[in-house]
Amino acid sequence: MRSDLLRRIKRAVLAGNYAFSEKALLEMEADALTELDVAESILNAVAIYKTLRSRSSWRQQRTEYLHVIKAPTSTV
């Protein structure tokens, strides 16, 4: 099931069908990562590390899940 989900996430990234939250953009800036770095990381991922339920107060009706994806890094 998780591998199917990772495939769907990768397809969305390849199609450009994604957006970063304000928090994600702040975290990326703090880590000196670009949107391209993050997209490349997702595309190189081999598995979803874990799935969490969102605790965001903005989510009042629909449950949102956060998928933690770890990917190998390169030091080029």
C-alpha cells in the first residue's frame, strides 16, 4: 500500500501537481533547500518512512495525513 502511495506522490511531483505549505517553505529556507532539492529528494526516495495524522487546527473536518519520506542524498 505504501509503495502505491509513494508512486502516486512521485507521479504528482513529476507532473508539477504539488504545492509547499508556508511552514514547509520556512523549513526549506532554514535548511537552505530549494523546491528543486525537495522534488528531487522525493523522486529519489525508495520508501515512505512513516505516516502521521495532522494535528493542524486548520483541519477541522477532513483528516489529513503527513507522509515522511527519507531519500538518499548526494554531495555533489
